[in-house]
Amino acid sequence: MTFGKRQLCDGSIFPEKNVHLLIGKEVMLLGSQDFKDYPEINTRIAGIEMKWPAALINIIGQENVQVKRRKAS
């Protein structure tokens, strides 16, 4: 999956098995400011397990997932 030249505003994304996420050098990922775009997931914060809004990019229980940023030339 490759993002080209643009700004993207989104909530949580969850790449699945065998996905390589390539963020282009001129791409800006912007997180939505609306909490409904971030589903609550089971997480652990300071040793306490609780439901908490997911991050912008989440890789949970997957194999062979890569997140890379294309370097500026």
C-alpha cells in the first residue's frame, strides 16, 4: 500500500498480514480530531489493562507488516 503526494486525514488504521505500508516523502498523515474515528481497544497503560482509543497506525497480532517512510532525495 503506497500513499502518493497529498495530505491524508484519517482515524485508526490497522494494517493486516503481509502489508507493507510505504508513506511517500511528500505525504503528511493527519489524525482525525474526532474521537469516534479511533475505536477503543484493549490495551495496557502503566501496567493497568483497560479500553483506550487506538493509535493512528496499529499493528496488532499480525505477521510480516512494515511501515516505512520514503526518504527525501
